[in-house]
Amino acid sequence: MASPPQPPPMTNAFALTPHKVSVCLLLQTYALPAQTTPPFPFSSVSQHNRLGLYLLALTKSYDDILEPKLEELLNQLKEISGSLGHWLIDHLTSRLSSLSAPDDLFSFFTEMRGILGGSDSVVMEDNQVILDPNSNLGLFLRRCILTFNLLSFEGLCHLLTNIGSYCKEAMSSCMPYETRLLDESSNDLETLSEYENMDLENFMFGKVNEEIEARKQASERVPFHLHGPKALSGLVEDIEVVADPSSKHGDKCGETSAYVHPPGNELRDVDPYGEIFLRTNWQVQGYLMEQADAIEKHDSSFSLNSFELVLRQIKKLAPELHRVHFLRYLNSLYHDDYFAALDNLHRYFDYSAGAEGFDSAPSSSGSNSSGRYEIGLIYLGMMHLHFGHPKQALQVLTEAVRFSQQQSSESCLAYTLAAICNVLSEFGCSSSAGVLGTSFSPITSMDTSLSVGQQLFVLLRESLKRAESLKLKRLVASNHLALAKFDLLHVQRPLLSFGPKASMKLRTFPINVCKELRLCSHLISEFGSESSTMTTDGVFSTTWLNNLPKSMDSPLLPQENAHRNNCDAHRFFTQLSSVPKSVLQLLGSSYIMRSTAWEMYGSAPLARINSLVYATCFVDASSSSDAASVHAKLIQHLAVFRGYKEAFAALKVAEEKFLTVSKSVILLLKLQLLHECALHRGNLKLAQQVCDELGVLASSVSGVDKDLKTEASLRHARTLLAANQFSQAAAVAHSLFCMCYKFNMQVQNATVLLLLAEIHKKSGNAVLGLPYALASLSFCQSFNLDLLKASATLTLAELWLSLGSNHAKRALTLIHGALPMILGHGGLELQARAQITEAKCYLSDPSYSVFEDSEVVLDLLRQASDELQVLEYHELAAEAFYLMAHVFDKLGQLERREEAAASFKEHMMALENPQDEDDPLLNML
């Protein structure tokens, strides 16, 4: 088998290009404004500082992989300086045109040494700015001077040729540019005449054309680092093959267009005999990091083909940047291409051993490859987890634990244990004990007879302990978040049992969940020591450059656009956050966990508040899946408390914001709402179609998702129950209970037990339903599921009431105990059920007289009917109007009885004759 091709060795990552020479010329103008001819007329200190900020942004931004052309640079100078931009443009172009010989370049870089501090020979002048050699601009200038000193004579001539092509390309569009300036201002005639009288062609481009012809004849030229004269034709061929991304992906990919470099921009209007230049390795790496964040944020909605073209261009121009393989891995991973993701992950670690390719000095210890194999195993394990392969993920991660312990790699071991905890938490593999038992300490010392939940608890504590000892703050916060999720879903029990007489309370403790979530939030105060210079400086500079038109001074802006630009400026400043995105994502995840916890505990207002906090503060830094999850929570809240009309309107907005793909949260929410609405309307055909769609999503072909399988089975059982197929519904619910018990999904077990109780209640076997309702109550008490407990109590009251009027007072007592929770936090359906059942208890009680206190029952039934008509729940609404007509009949109010009877008949006809073909819900499938 042939060995893979070896990449070329890493060369000098900093090359002197025409763009860098232009930046040096602007640096000279910034530092020595009095020596320019004529002197640069800075009108204020802020204007001078604005030029310095612009130069800093040019050296740090990574919004593109290629250096900007001279025309782009001139346009930006005009934007940042307003009326003084014309002078800057004139000065820069004239200085560039004066660099016609090697001696000119030598004299220029000799002068540039004078603006660097730390030299005794520097003589301060009026209004001179001395650059700190260790500052960002000082380091940039020092690297340019050093690179110039290392150039050979051929390299120097090559640089002059590139400067000529750089200027010639801009001058080809000089006249239209100056015509636009003439239209904007009537005071630019002198500037226009200066450009028209420039004799650049005769001054220097004669030599440029001769050199271009010589290069064509020689056809052999050794390219400098980050230059690509030979690669240009290959890139053009790539452009011709690939279609326009905009026509391929449509409007739905517009959300990611800001993150993908347009493949046509870097080659448009380029001299066919010139060269193209990548930015510095630091900037290209920053660009790739930004794209990696964008891929993780937008998931499968990120443009696949257009970004792949950009990666190919980077790989051709700079083969030593092995991080391109990692970006290809991420792109394939989130587009669910298993084989491409696996291949690119192997390539990345084979070619670079996990090195990122930054232009930094190699370690003196020579241990660069240490820890790379373990890191590769961690990524491989998480890739298997993403594709729904839990057993393969555990096998790979267990190997990572073994190797990390052999190499004494404590940090890798901590991250590997956290990854194993993630696998156990997501999938809860029943066979994980045998897999984990094959490794070394601390997992070997774990009793293999422990349950998966107990193993998970031990591993979480071990991972947290190691992360705290190594001061891995992000991992500490992530572990606190995982412990909060564990405490939310698992009862606390001792790891060792001392016999049946040992007393223990099998309950969860919400106070522990709140404690872990608060500890996770403490990360926001400690992020500064771990923040990266690339992520802070690069993001600030890139955002500043991208918002140049929005952040200009107000006198330079048109009056009619003042309001819009004020809003844009506000948005620009709010985006400039130095908090790392990983920290914001962790904090946002803690608020999602808070919302989920309050949903389980039964506090709808607190769940909604935490969802709104996330949507307001963290949605920009979050992934699209997390943002979609929060939107789904808010839409579900609308459906439960305000009905389906408002929920479907909000769903339409969410579908436009998030790309609906297979297994997405928004698609799942859409199917859930359609199923609930179809059952309420009595459209069983549509409900069965939705169940079939859920069954396809829950298929194990593309990975195992237990939550999705549970949801599909629950919906199937409820559809069978609505069709009065009680035995089939009970069989589906029983099978679902066995699956939840096998994978320790105790919270879902409480819901399934309550469903079994409802099946027996509706089938007329109330006595058989009582044990299931009591068992569900027991689960709810253990896990503090207060709202579900209130629902189970209501079902228990309905079961007692169905046994006869002798149990009416007992049922009424149960309802009154649950009413505070139901009325305070329950939705429209739950409140209506409670009110109807309470009214039935009053009417069934022999001691109650309709003639003495009829308004108590009628008020309950009116409120229930109003809420049920909002939900279009025909069956329960018909029952409420039936009871209302019964009360009016006893009272002798015949006219009101007929009104209630007509409403009853209307809902019964709608229930028995659903609009199977004309239902507008069918258009939403």
C-alpha cells in the first residue's frame, strides 16, 4: 500500500507583498504626518487615532484569505477619513508609483526604522509618533523590515514587479472611481486633474511589461511563500467547474454567506500574469477558526460546496496549513457525510499530528507530538457519538483513556472522561460496563456491577476533580453543567447497599441542580486568563472593518439615514464582546438547562423567562441547534397557553430563520403541534400520517436517538387511544415502558405510566388504571415533577369518579389539592380538564343541589368551554357543553339549554366528520 504524499516543509510564514508595502506607507503617514508632502492635515486627534485603528485592523482582521487589492484599500481609506480620504488616496498612489527601483525600496525601509522606538539614533520631531517595537503595529513593521533585509536581488525585483501589477490593476478603474468622487463633491476638480495627469505608464510600467514578457518566455519561476503564479490557472479551472453557490443553495443559505468567502471575489479582475497573495498565516488561521465556529453554529445549513472551493484554494497556495483538513472534517461532519468526515479527520492527524500550523517557534523539548494521538482518539469518539454510534464511541474513548494514562497526559484524560460521560448521558448504553471494564484506573477500580447511572456519577466526579486540579476552567464549567443534568434526571442513592433494612430516600434534589448551575455561571468572571489573542484582536478588527460604513461619524452620514445608521452603530458596538464564544456557549447552555429544569419542576413562568434570557443574550454565540431548541420551547409555551393559531404563526417565523432538515428541532416541533391539533380536531387520518413521519425520523438507520424514539412511540399510542383501539395502545405503551426502564429513563417512565392509566380509564377499566396512576405519582414525587404530579392527581381523581358517585368527595379532595399547581402553571387543556372534572364531582355528589348553587358548576364549565374552543378540542368541549345543557335543563332555562345543546351538536359533528381532505393542516406536512 502506497504511503500518503508528504506535504512540503513549513517555510517562512511572512512574505513581503505590495499590500504590506502599502500598509507600511500608511504607517509612515500615521507616525510622521509633518514630513509628508504636503503635510497631512489631521483636523483632530480622533481623526489621527482613527487612521491608527484602521491600520491595526488591517494587520489583524481575518475576514478573507487573500490580501485586499489596492482598489479595495483606497475605498476603505475614503470611508474612514471622509473628505481627507482623497488626500490619503493621492498620497498612497503617488508613493507607490515612486517605488521604481531597488534603491527606492531600500531608502524607504531605512526611513521606516526611524519610527520604531528603542533606538538611540531616533530623533524625536514635532507631532511624531514612535511605535513600540513590541506592539502589534511595531511587530508588523519589524517583520516587514526583517523580511526585506532577507530578500535576494531577484526577490527584490520580483517585489517591484508585483507592486507594478498591484498599481496597474487599480489604475485601470481609476477614471470611473474619480468620476464617482466628482459626482459626490464639487471641490475635487484639482484631485481629478492630478489623477488624469499621472504618467505612471511611461514612468514604471514599461519595465513591468518587459518583465512580464520575460516571465512568459521563461515560464519557470520559483514562487515565494504564499505566492501562487503557477496555481492561478488551476484555480481558474476550479472556478469554471463549480457552479454559482447562490443558484445552488437558494435563499436559505443567505444566513451563512457572511461566513463563507465568495469563491469568485479573490480572482475577479486579477492580472492573468500577476500573482495572488494569501494573508499571513496568523490571519488565515484566524479565518479558518472563524469558519469552524460558523460551521458549528449553522450545522448543515452551512454552505458545503462553496466553502470546499475556498479550502482547496488555501491548500494549493499554502500546503503547510494542515488545519484545512480539520475544516473539511467539520464540514463533512455537520453535513452527515460519515466517510468524508472519517477520511479528513485521519488526514489531519496523519499530516500534522494535530498541530494547528501557527507560525510559532517549535518547542525546545521536542515533544510536539505528545498528546496528539489521544486528541485524535477523542475527536474520533465524538464523531461516532455525533453519528449515533455509542458502542464504537465508548471503545475509542476507552483506548484514549488507556493511552493517556500510559503517557501521563492528565489534561487529555480529563477531557476523555468528560467525553465518556457525554456518551453515557446521551445514550446510556446498557453494555457499557463491560466496555469500560477493559481499561485501567480509575475505571478498572469501578465495580462493574454498578448501573449505568452510578458509573456516570463516578466518572463525572472524577472528571470534575481532575479538571479542577488542572485549572481547566471551561471543562470545570462543563462538568458542573453535566452534574446538574445528572441531578435533574437521576435519584441519589448510595453506591453500596447494606441490605433491605437500610433506609434511603429515592428523590432528586433541586437545590443541587441550582447549585451546579450557579457554579457553571461563575465561568464568566474567570474567562480573561484563557482568552486567546487571535479570538479577541481578530474578532474586533474584523468586525470593525466590516462595519466601516456603519461606524462613521454622524456629520459624514446622510440625514435621511441617520436613524438606520444609529441602529447599525448600536448593533456594531454590542457585537464587540471580548468574551470567548466557548464561554458564551457554556453560559447559554446553563440557561437552556435552567429552562428545562423549570419545565420539569412545573414552573412555566420561570422556564419561559430563562428561555427569553437565552434568546436575548446568547443566541448570537450559540449554535443553530441550541437557538432552534430555545425557539421551540417558546413556541410550545404559546401552544399550551395561547392556542395553536399563535403557535403556528410563530412556527412559520422559526422555519424561515432555521433551515428545516431531517431530525431538526423545528421539524420535530412542527410534527408535535400538528399531531396535537389533529387529535383535538378528531382528524385521526392526519394524526396517523404525522406518526408515520415521526417513525421515519426515529429510524435507527441514521443513528440512535432514544428521545425521538420515545416521542414517536408516545404519539403512536395516543393516536391508537383516540381511535378506541385500547389493546393496541396498551401494547405500544407497555413496550415503551420496557425500553425506558432498560435505559434508565425514569422521567419518561412517569409519563408512560400516566398514559397507561388514561388508556384503562377510557376503556372502562378504572380499577386497572389506579395502580398505574399511583405508580406515576410515585415517580413524580421522586423526581419533583410537580406539574406532571398535578396531572397524575387529576387522572387519579377521574379514575375514582368513574368508580361511582360514592367516590365523588374523594375525587374532589384530590382535585382541590392539585388546583393551585394546575391553575398557576398548567396550560389551557389541563385547566379545562380540571374544571370539567371538578364540575362532574359536584354534579355526582348526592349532597350537592344544583338549585342552591348552580353558578359554581356553570362558571367552571364556561371557563373550560372557552379554553377548549381556543384549542379546538372538540371532544372535551362537547362534554363541557353537554354538562352545561344538563344543568340548564334542571334549572328550567330552556333557551340557554338549547344554545348549549347546539354548541354540543356542533362540536360532535366536527369530531365525527373531520375535514380529512380540506384540512389546512395537511398543507403543512
